[in-house]
Amino acid sequence: MPDLEHQFGQIDIYFLDQLLRGQITPGMRVFDAGCGHGRNLVYLLREGYEVFGVDADPRAIRAVRHLASARPPDNFRVETIEANSFPDAFSDVVISSAVLHFARDDDHFQAMLRGTWRVLKPGGLFFCRLASSIGIESEVKRVAGRRFLLPDGSERYLVDEALLVTLTKELGGQLADPLKTTVVQNQRSMTTWVVRRNA
């Protein structure tokens, strides 16, 4: 039996769900907005997907270039999501995993989201996991705007269902899955937001 970690890395379980259900298939170009060290890319790289990404941390990009050593180094760039240099409508799939909740305020969140979304082709799939207030509304304390202090001691930009539904329409997309939220023992809440861009 193959070692699952070798096969899949530290892949987000909800991203794996999209793969298992055939939403992301070989031949698709995948863009990871805020790729980190490439935790969601191990399987895609091994299976021959065209993979690209940006991260503001040079150490993360060094690590992901090492992981993707058979790919051109320029596939992975030290850039912010909001000002990335990849073309519009570049990718069939865009991953945004545990990134958008680091927004400083509404303007920064919108810039990050728009910078991510513009890379997605019409008909493409946007996979996003981000912190939310869903299910822990009474446990979080507002700092300013949509930034909240969570019970786990972290401070995050939190979305809710109404905002995600509104943003889906404003972006020109449709929910590809119902919103799914995991509450971790009333310490934090992570929501999976999967959107198909209108063709």
C-alpha cells in the first residue's frame, strides 16, 4: 500500500474531496494563490498537472520550487496575491487555502480576492478555505470591521454566510457546492467556499 503522505502530502481534506469527485482533472491548469510550501500541490505535481503559484514569503517559494523541481522556476513567484503578475483568465482551477483571513481590512480582503479571482478562466473552479464566524458567532470578539479575536487567541478577518453568498454573485459565479463549515471545539471555524465562474 503506498504511503498516503507521500502520495498526497498535507493536502486539505476538502480539496481532496474536490479531486475525488472529479471536479479537478488531469490536463487542468491549477493556480495556488498563497501556495505556502505547496501542501496542496504534492499530488497535482506527481500526476502531471500544470501547476503555478504565488506567495509573498521567499522561503515558501524556495520550498515549493524544490518540491516542483521538474517545473520551470518561474511557475512559482514571490508576489502578493493582490498584485500577482499572472495573466487574467489564466487557470482552470484556483486554490485559496487559509489565505484570505489574513486580510488587514475590507479593502485588503477585496484586493486579495479580486487578485485571486481574475486569474480564473470563465467556467473555472475557485476553491477557497477561510476563517469564518459561522457557528462561533458568540465566541468571537470584534476588533475592528470584520477583524475578530478568536477563542484560540488568533486575530482573523472573518466572513459569514451572507457575505459569501453576496460575493459569489458579485464575482459572477455560482456555488459549486453548498458552504461547508468545520467548527473546531469552539476555538475557530473554517468554511469551504467553492465557486464555479460563470462561462
